[in-house]
Amino acid sequence: MLIPAEIITDILSRLPVKTLKRFRCVSKSWCKETESPYFINMHLQKLTQARTNLGLILGDRSSTKLYTVDLDKPNPTNSMELFKTIALYNPCTREYKILPSTLFELRIPSGKEYDKFCWERTLYGFGYDPINEDYKVVKIVDYYGNTIDRCFFSEVKVYSLMKSNSWKRIKGYPNYYAIFQPEYHRANKGDAVHWTASTEIIRRDLSPTMIVAFGFGVEGFRIIAKPADYLANEHDYFDLGVLGGCLCLLCAKMCFRVQIWAMKDSWSKLCTVVSELQVDRFNFYVRTLAYSKSEDKVLLELDKTFFVLCDSRMRKSELVKIHGAPEMVTTEIFVGSLVSTKK
């Protein structure tokens, strides 16, 4: 009895990447099918919706190595050297693409008040453009002055992977300033990247006051309102994350209580974690990484050092050990896919 081709395709589209790569050896037709753009997109959509085949990328902050971790088997498996330039990397296929360089094009006005620019900062965000079916990188370069009025200039560029393999400059960047340590205060949610921001020139003691999003489809910025019942005086700080494909807002108080909101059609409070989170103390950095498969637990990262699994219903938490992981890490969540970095 022959199995219809559409049923075989449907079954294959639900399998993890490693299994699919092995099955390509079964027949030429399977190999051709799983390499088609249609199948690759369908495979990614199904795994994203099912919230399976999730993994972590761990960047060792004391060396130049990247590690990948399967959340079903939390032990680092593969490692590779960090790139010395900006690159797109698929941890499942181990393909990568070095992005072309781009120069700062904005002309800073001449004059005495502009002569004392003391530092520069670059922000990056990655996401998918559903309008043009393209993967893109946004790059924001900020220049900060050392004058009395703290002069500020920014330039925004977007890189297209599938369409042009090049950068283009985007105008209309609002005068809002991403918060001091941008690698902490960023959330990539598919078709947009989000930052916490402030209307003040940044300082080390500054707290964020708003959320700014860059949409990859429209290639524009917008402001997202915080939850109506969010009270700034009840929290030491707030940060951003992603859970189940939804933008999340995290609020911490006194280094032991964490409240989590999720944005679907509107903000709703998911849970309040009031336990000691199984660590003696964490400073400020809290980040959501993933739901458990039953969606009753949330994996958090604390201070780029600890991983804690919080049970929102039982108000309990447990420390998660990732054997072989570096002591200090930069962490990103990913969904395994066959998407190629080659144009």
C-alpha cells in the first residue's frame, strides 16, 4: 500500500531538523522535497506553532565559543568559534553568512558644539518580513555628544538576506533612546524587534519609560504602551522577553519578586513569582526564555548565570543545571529550522 505524497510531506514537516537531515538519504524525492522553499517554510511554521524543537544558543562571555542546547536534553552539544564580525547563523544546519560591511552615512553638522562626540553604540535586531518573505537585520548606530545639551545623532539601516543581500538606510528614526545595555533590554518577536527606551539621554542610573518596536515588514518604528495596571513605583525595573510567540514584559522588585505580562491582543498578567528563585540573590537581569510543553512553567535566566524553571500555578521554582555550560553566558532562544543563510 502506497502512502499518498501529501501525507508523507505532512509527516516530514513535523520532524526535528536532525531527523530530516538523516531522512534525506532515503530517496532523491525526499531530499528534493525537504530542500524546497515551500517545505522549509511549512516546517518552520508547524514547529513554531507546536513550540517544539526549541533550543538555546549560549555565548561564553569568557571565551570566543558558541554552544547550542536542546531544551529536551539540556546539555551543550555543539560548539564553534564566535564570529569577529556580524553574521547570521543557523545552529541546526551550522550554516552561517558573514554580512557585508556598511559605512555610517549620516553627516554630523560641523561646529564647536558638535566637536566633542565621546562615544558610539550599535544595536542589532533580527527578524522576518512576512510581507516580502525575507529575513532582515536592523542596525541602529547612535552617536552621543559630551556637550551641555548632550547632542545625539542616529542612523538606521536594514539588511535583506533573501532579496538583495545588501543594506539600505531607513529614515524616520524617532528621538527615543534605547536603554543603557541594549543586549539586556531587547526582545525579538518574529516580525519585529523590541527595546525598552527612554526620552532621556541615557545614564547608568536611568530607568526605561517606554517600549519601542521596529517592524521588519513596514520597516518602521512604533511605541507600544505598557500594561494599564503597571505601576512603576512597585518595581525596581522592567525588561522584555518572548514567550510562546508573544511579547512579554518582566518587572522585578527587590531581587526576589518577578511579575510577567504577555501581549496578545492586549496585555494580560501571566504570573507573579514571589519565591527566592533558588538562588541566594540576583542583581537585576531577568529574562524569559521558554514555556514548558505543558505551558505551566516558565524558564528564566538570571544575571546571565542561572537558569530557573518557575511553576506559575504552584508558585515554586527549581534551579536548572546545564552540565558543561560556561559560568557566564549570553543566551538566545531559537526554533530549529532548515532555513538557509545562503541567498
